[in-house]
Amino acid sequence: MTEHLYQEDAYLRSCEATLSHITPQGCIVLDRTCFYPNGGGQPGDSGVLEFEDGTHLPIQTALYSKDRSQIIHQPKEGTQLPDGLSPGAKLTAHIDWETRYKRMRVHTALHLLSVVLPFPVTGGQISEGTGRLDFNIPEATLDKQDLTDRLHQLIANDDPVIHEWITDAELEANPGLVKTMSVKPPMGTGSIRLVRIGPDIDLQPCGGTHVSQTMQIGKAIITKIENKGRQNRRVRIQLED
């Protein structure tokens, strides 16, 4: 299994690791990693793997294995693996921090958006500096400026963002914690990661990366509200940097 270091410290930019194996597709599996794998609407991290001889292997993205026990580091297209690379090789993994941090800020802002709009979430996506959530909302008029003002108020509270763990059984006993209709938290490992904002602002299962204080989000605005069906509303946000 790959140790998911980003789950405990989203600010970890580099880590030492050992190569576990190379997949038939030429991808790298490590015993531990700070790379976030694609999932939950958040793209996988890019970066580089630096080997002891100074060789650098550019990584295009990170993905989960089918059983989610391992994280697969996919080299940039057209890149050759270093000669003689084999299991047991020592290396240092470095993520593209600037991109990751923007995604952390957007991801945390989307959690707050789900507080501003307390409706079931039908989908979502995170990009570099932008993001969106889809809501199952009855016919209603949504005002971009009003939503932006309410979002800013939550950001300005500068609440802490922390994570905690519960068991599968505890989540099953509290189904109201799950806001997403289309994607359910992965179960079967015995523990589920929750992300809490403030003492009582928001609490929901999430395996993604987030900032540690809401003020780190900075200024985020609602840029567009789209109708995607009779009750489906897509709300887009953007960081103003």
C-alpha cells in the first residue's frame, strides 16, 4: 500500500520515498507520497521524482490504482524512465506547489459554497484557480453578487480547517454528513476522513486537500450560474489573484 502523506499534511511539498514497483505501463508506484491522486473532482498533482544520482523524472499526474490501495505516478508523455531503475530505488518526490495551493484554496472555497447554498450537490470540479459545484435546487433565482458577499463573509471569519476520522459504521449512522448525491465516500477501509471548518460551519467526508484557515482562500467570486436541467444549477467560482 502507498502511504498517503497529503492526507495528514496538505502543505507537504516534498517527501523521501522508495520505489515499490513499476507498472506494465511504465508508471511509478512508491511506498509513500505527497502527490494527491486524481479523484473527487480534484485533479492529480504534477511534479518531479528526483533520484539519488540527480536524475529527474517529470510526473504528469497521479492516479489511484483500481483497488485504491496504491498511488500511481504517471510520467510526462514522451519521457523515458531512467536506465537501470528498479524497486528499492531511493528518491525524493516534489509536487508542483503553486498549482496544488490554488487547488487547495478552490477546494476549500467550494466547501463554503455548499454552506452558502445548503442543497444536495450533484457534481463538482476543481481547476487551477477556478471551480464549480452543481446543486439540486428547486426553481429559484440566484444572485451572483449576493452569493459572493455571503461567501466572502464566511472566508473572512478565518475559521480553522481541520480533518478527523470516523468509522464506516459511524458514517452509515450519520448519512446527513454526505452532501454529494452522485459520489459517495469510498468505504471498506474501516475509516472515513472528515473535513471540518470552524466548530460548526461545515463538516463532510472529503479526501481532498484544503488550506488550514479560510482566510488563505483569498478573494473568490461567483462568476456564472447556469441552468443544467429543471432543478440542476451549476455555480462557478474563481479566485481573484
